[in-house]
Amino acid sequence: MAENSAPEATPAKKGKLKLIILVTLVVILAIALSVAGTLWFLGGGLPGMGDDAQAEDNMAVETFVPTAYLNIEKALVTTVQGEGRQRYAQAYVAFGATDPQALVAAKLHMPLIRSQLVMVLGSSSFAELQTPEGRQGLAESMLATVNQVLEQEGEPSVNQVLFKNFVVQ
């Protein structure tokens, strides 16, 4: 009888092994489908199934272009309108642009740009230059003036006018 019970145990072990392998495969398949479904809904598609040209266009859009800067070495100094007194304003400025050609053009036309910036600074009032909002407005006016000069000369525009140092007294 011992011989008869041994052959019956082997098919039972094979049945359990098949069941364990089948359950493992079902669990792995469920996990894979869950991940694929998540990627589909959150990412708009599965990796490798999108249009390659569209992916290249997205890469081109996301390219980072750093800003380059041009420091104006000499300060802009002028008198400003005060409360019955003569007041002075001094500003060290820098230009920022993503197109390096704009900075080369600004350097080339610096005498005209400096002249126009001194006019803009001199037309400001002492009271408005003491507030952060007034200085921000001055920076925006200076940016418009610089870009107007560059546009007249047929050059690309700058993106920023930055104050490195600013004093009113």
C-alpha cells in the first residue's frame, strides 16, 4: 500500500504548483494592467505609442534658453524733480536678453541708449523713486526706451532692465 500512496501524492503536488504559478501570473498581469491604465489616463498615452514627430516638437518647445546680461559700467546720474530742492538720482543698470545679438546691438548703440535713459531717469519725480512701485515703473519705462532705440536701429530687443545699484538723495 505504501507504493500506491506515493504515486498519488505527486499529481497533487503538481496541481498545487500549477495553481501557484497561475495565481502569480494573474497577479503580475493585474499589476501590469494597473500601471498601463494609470499611464494612459495621467500621461495621455503609453510610452512608445505616441507620434515621434510630436515628441520631437515637445522637446523643441521645452528647450531652456539662458539669459545673458550686459552691465553698463558707468552710472546714470541726473537731477530729479524734488520738493522745491534739487535732488539727485544715480542708477547702475544691466540689460538681460535671451538673444545675444540684442546685447551686442545694445553695446553698439550705447551712447544713444544712455542718453535716452538719462532723460527717462531725469523726468521721474523724487517721491516716486523712493517707492518700490516707482522704481519698478522706472525699470519698465527704461525697458520700453531701450527697446524703442533698438527697434529704430533694426535690432532685436532686450527682455529686462535691472538695477544693480540705485540711489536717490
